[in-house]
Amino acid sequence: GRVGGAWHLRAVIQVPVPSVARRIELEVNTPDFHLARVRARKWDRRAGTLVFSIEGMLDVPEQAASVILQARPARLVRPQDGPAHAARYAALPFRVLAAELTRTVSR
């Protein structure tokens, strides 16, 4: 089935974070379209786990078959850049602790 139309997204995300201050970048996409960018910021330099919530409206193209949440790098990371660069900028794995995607009524 298709998932096109207006949707309200609410989610709680858990990310293991390295011991550097950095941005956490995620994208909401369909297989063929970019829908939204999500950014969170980790200010301290302690390694551990960051939990944050996201919420917003999505306008999903009518032909879309699914909505996908993907981790993205904060900057290009190449093998020759080294581990310090990767810790600061590489895409981080994440876990969705809770999610709600609700179709909204068009007016």
C-alpha cells in the first residue's frame, strides 16, 4: 500500500555517543524522496547514551510506499581521516525506543 499524504511523526531515539561534543544527524526519507532532516546536539565530552525526542509534520508524496529514518554523517568521513574525525562526524547507530506515525486529516 501507499503511505502518501500528511503525517504527524513522534519518536524517541537512543544513540550511543563517543566522548566528543558533536551533532547527531538523521534523515526521514521515502525510498525515492527526502522528507526531513533531524539534528540533535551533544555538548558534553562524556561517552554514553543520548536519548532525545523528535516531533513534526511530514508531507509524504502520494507514490511513497514507506517512510525510513536513517542515520547520516555530520560531515564526510574518509578512511584516511582517522578515528578522531570519525568520532566527531560519522553517522551513529541508533535505536527507536518509541514511535508514532499518525495520518492527519487534510482541510
